[in-house]
Amino acid sequence: MERVSKNFGRKTALNNVGFTSFPGEIHSLIGENGAGKTTLMKVLSGLVVPDRGNIRFKGKEASILTPSDARKEGVGMVHQESLLIPAHTVLENLCLGNRFGSKGNVLPYRKVRIKLEELRDKTGLWMKEDKLIEDLSIGERQKVGILKLLLRDPEILIFDEPTSILAPQEVADLMSLFRRLSRDGKTVIFITHKLNEVIEISDRITVLKQGQVVCRTIPEETDVKKLSKVMIGEEVGANLANSGPVGATVAKLTSVKALGVLGEKKLMDVNLVVRRGEMVGIAGVEGNGQKELAEILSGLRRPDGGTVQLPREIGFIPDDRGGEALIGSFGISENVALGLVKDARFRWGPAMLWGKIEHYVRELITRYGIIATNHQQKVAELSGGNQQKVVLARELKRSQDLLIARNPTQGLDVKATSFFYKQMMQLLGRDFQRDGTEQQAGIVLISSDLEEILMFADEIYVLYNGGLLGVNKCKASKEFIGRLMLAGESGRVMSVKGDGCHEGP
Amino acid sequence: MFESFSIVVFLGTAIRLAVPLVIAALGESITERSGVLNIGIEGSIIAGALCASLAALEWSSIFLGMVFGAIGGGLVAMVFAVFVLGLNADQIIAGTATTMAGLGFTGAIYQARFAATGSVITLPVLRSFEIPYLGEVPILGPIFFQQSITVYFVYLLVPTLWYFLFRTSWGLELRSVGEDPAVAEESGISILFVRFLAIMFGGLLAGLAGAHLALDSGTFIENMSGGRGFIAIAIVVLGRWNPVSIAGAAIFFGAASALQFLFQSSGSDLPFPLFLMLPYLLTLIALSGWFGRTKAPRSLALPWPSKSR
């Protein structure tokens, strides 16, 4: 790709970007939120038409204006937010846009099933093909997206932040899939924030910053520190206080149960206590009851059994920012204002004080480094990471008693992540610059990012199949918790004693 | 009160009355599967009825009446498509306008052409015929296989559409467009083209339903569509966008009308319009989601390209 440029409105997304990749290599594309990584790859896969620039494949100039043009050139992409139809089965989704060489218009289900089995034997990737997508967890949906791409047998495979929602073992599986693909002579383009992964797997690294390439390198010549410096322009990794005084109980769940739409058990006998000044980390693979637990903790949903005690001021960062947290066609101001409607400082009788809100939102935009043309820009026009920053900015303000966060740093760059962590520490009352009179809040961090939980949580639980298992923090290793998260998937019974950890809170 | 054979007559009538509803509802279900809610099919039905009458009168041919009826319905749907797809107009408003315009326009033509003469239009009438062997089966024969050609057409249409929707790649593409146009577009499908075809198919079938109305009764009257377009939309909901269940739902609505006629003619004191209410009640219950998990196409009645982007 040469000299590619793209503007959205007055905002420059890509500015004269050049990007070269070779067969058989794993090429990492990194950069902050809104740096233009996803946009660049959308240009390559035909979803975004560039204002300027050209694309060549094997030396030949190609015009890619639509996704089918890209497909003909052998380019395929696994998106951050999966492009699957929830109401359709896995099989139907795999068949959409792929005829598998059959000439007629009858769906080639049998052929696909055979191909799926071949793929399973080759890569170990497998999914029950008759399940509805809406019944799958996010991680499973991603597998379907990868399968869909692999069935097309493309030359260039683009993965847009695939690891942010996976458990450690699943990440390892994905990495070995990448290696296999590159051995077969495919090009793998890997968009990510996780610099460890980049160093570990890449053949080459390209860093984007504000729509421009700022660095091209190979892992042998760099390390995590250097990369993050190039990405952000400063070193991060502030020391965060790891423990502090713990106060009164702020939320309590006693043998809570939750049922699904069809009466299936989503949560069973969950007991949980959150105290002020304490962070409870809940690890687990998506789809094991996280959604239900988060909704009950944030007061959005009543349990189907058991008792719940909750405080008044609860902030909630849901998993699906586009669906639950933000209204895409509203501006940033309006979306933030949705969280302020009860705040007396921003109201005068029934009227909202828009001038005050605007001022406040501008401040948030600078503080959180949200990349937007102005405070009125529609949220749908922002990049994924910037949308997440808007959610954080709004919800952190509301979390005077309790904050429920689900995968809060998913899609956030290093700088925004560390800023968010600092904010959380402040909520817990561990910010030493303050006078200590402010109220401490409790935090429940529900995340599939195990490192995040190990780093910050005071109490660690694993949510598996609707049950909450307590883990002894001082003794639990990352591998042990990772295995607990996946216990059912491998079908093995866990041996708890071996690792020196005890079960139960 | 009823003789023993009248249950057969009753069910036969139910099917006959259900025919225009099934045809229109099947067409509408295809349109809705593409994410377009065409509440203008009432306009297509009445246009179909008028065009069928004019053609049948001109050439004394039932077949040509059917063909032109379908074309008439298709033309009206095309107007709707131009507004909804070409100009990205709101589907509900465009559909309402299409219905009103269809009713008004056909009325005006009818007035101009026939009202002056003061005579009633007399058209060639659809005749029932018996399917050999099948028609002789006791009870089932007279109910299902001693009917007019349109009924047999429906028997073929239902399984065909089911196969189309759930077993062909075209059907999958159509459903994907209705669920999530963004995903469908990424798969190389032209959203507007698919929606155009789906609207046209719905219009053609609605026109055919109108043609059946005119040719079954042997005359054309202003506003003879009598709200069947809206009933068809309710049937699509009750039938959960599935051709087979739609056929069942339509027969239920047909039976309700037949029951009404039965009570009217028997001089009973029962307030017979009550029976007409029953199917709607069931539709409301169906909407509540107690039956199965099938939901409306997720992008139903949403504009494309979406305006928020």
C-alpha cells in the first residue's frame, strides 16, 4: 500500500501511509486508539475507500473498492466486532458470501461440514455448526469469524485485536495458528495493543501514530519499552498502589441465582461481598455468566433467587459499548449527559445546563485524550477505543459507591489503560495526593484479561459455568487460574490440591 | 344447527377466504425478510384487483386477468420502492402513502370508467375444479382438492418459498440483508438490489391476491381490498416470517371470517364480529414471544444506508 490517505469529515484518519507485507510473515500493526490501524486495514479489505493512494498485490496495481474486490485478491479480515448474524446458525453464517465452488444456489451444507472437519484436523479449530450465534460467547463468535475466513482460504489474513477477549490458553492457540498460517506461506497482519504478544510473535512491526507511520522495525531490534515510547511518546508503567485500607461492606450477594430466557441456569448460588476500598476481580471465559452477574451487580436485573444488597451510586461499564453503553447517533456531550441527568450540579429544575455540561465534556475529552473533532461529534464516528473512553469518562464519575466494570480496557491503548487504572485507584481511595476524607468506593472488575486481574484485584474469583470459585491470591499462578477458567472446555476435572490453592472464599 | 357435511363446507370456505390473505402474506413475508416493512401492500392489492378486472373484461380471460393483476400490484410496489430505496424515505410513511394513493387512484379510475354507465361489472369467474383421485378422498378431498387454481398455486408456493428461504444461498442472502445489512454488504451483497427484488416480489403477489379477489367474486368494487393488506401483515407476524406457519395463520384468519358468515346466515344472536377479533388477539399473543424464539428480522423497517452514519 502506498501513500494511502483518508479523511473522515475534518478529521484525518490516514496521512500518506505506506505499508508493505510479504508472504509467510506475521506483521504486527500497533498504535494508540484512533491511530488509524483499523482504518488502514479496512482500506485493504475494501470496507473503506481511500481518498488517495494505491494498493499493489505481487507488484500489480489493484483497485479495491468493495469487499468483493478484496476477496478476489485474497484479502480477508477478522473484525474486532464480529460481522456475524446473531439470529442465524454458525453454518448459515459460514455460507454467507461463500459458495464453496458450487454452481447452483442450493446451500452447500454438506460440503461445508466436510471442510470444517478438515480444518479441525489441521488446526484444531472447531465449533458446533448448528448453534445460533446469539447463543455463543464472544470468544466463540471470534472463532466462527476465524473459521469463516479460513474457509475462504485467503492469502492475506488480517486480525483486528483478536486477543483482547481471550483466555491465556486461547491466546496461545491463536498464536500457534498464526505460526501455522505463516508456515503455509500466508501473510498474517495482526492488529493489537498488547506489546508482549507483538514481540513474541511478529516477524515485522509497523507502528502508526495519528494516521502516520512512525516506526518500522523487527522484534530483535526492539522491546516493549521502546515500542510503547514510540507509540505514545512517553514511558508508561506508573507504580500503582496495590493495597489500602478496607472499609464497610458496600455490596453483598447471597446465594444468588439467575436463569436464562429458556430457564437454563446462568448463575448458581453466587456469594460475593464487596467492601469499600477493595477491588474484587472476577476472571473467566466470556459466556460463563458474566453478563448476568454484571447486570445483577449494577442493579439492571433482579436475581431469580437469593438476596442482593446494593448501594445507590453505581457506575457500570458494560461489555458491549455500542449496544448498551452508548447511543451512536448522539454526540459525545449527549452521551455523557445521559449519565448526569440526576446530578444536581448540571441541572436547574427540569432543565439540563448544557453550557456547564459542554464545559465538563471538553475537560473530559482532554483528560482522557479522546480523539474527536469536537464535543458534538457523533459517537458512532469515533474509533472503538475512543468510544470506550467516553464510557469510562461518564461511568467513573458516577461510581461513588461501586463500580462494575466488564472488560473495561478492551480496545484501549497503553496510555488510556494506565489512565483508567489510576482512576480506579482513586476510586478505591488509594490516591495519596488526596486528603483521605473522600469516600472510598468498591470495584468489581469482571475481565477475561487475567493479567489485569492478577495485577490489581485484592480478591480473585473465577466464574465458570455460572458458579463462582474463590482463589487464593497469594498462591494462585496465572496458569492455574487459566486452567480453572477453561476447566469445562477440556472436559477434565481440575485437581485443585496440586497447585496449593484452596477452593471457596 | 349445522348439518353433518357443513363442517366440510366450512373448512373449504375457510381455505377459499384465506387464499388472498396467504398470497399477500407470503409476498409480504419475503419483503419483510429483506428488512423492509411494506405497509403499502393494501395499495398493491386494490391495484391488482382493478388491473385484473380491466384485463379480464378486455380479453375475457381469467389467465390474463391474473397476469395483469400481478403487474398492477408490482407497479404500485415499484412506486413504494422508489421512495424507500431511492430516496431513503421512512418506510411507514411511504407505505401509508402507497395504501392511500392506491385506494384513491383505483377509485378514480373506476369512477371515470364505469360509474357513468351505472352498471355492475361482470367478470369471468374463477371456477373450482377437482384434482383427480385426491379430490375423491373423503372429507379431505372436498376441503383441499375441490378448489380454484389459485388455491393449488398456494399449495406449490408455500414449500417453494420455504426451500428458497432456508435452503438456497439466495434465501440466506435475503435473510442476512434483513438481519444485518452491514454484514451482508461485507459479504458482497447489494443491499438495495436485494431489497428492490423483495419489494417487487411482495408487490406482484399482493397484486395476484387482488386479482383473486376480483375474479373470485366476479366483480370490482371500490375499496374491495377491505383491509386485507393489513391483515396480511398481521398474518406474517403470527406466522413468524415462516411460509409454512404463515399458511396456517392465514387459514385461521380465513376460518374466522367463514365463522362470521356462518353465524350471520344462521341468524344467530351472537355478536359475530367477535370471531373476527380472535385472530388479532392471537397475533398479539404471538408478538409477546411465547411461541418459540423466532423474532422479527432485526433490521425491519430500518433505513439503509442508515442515517446515523
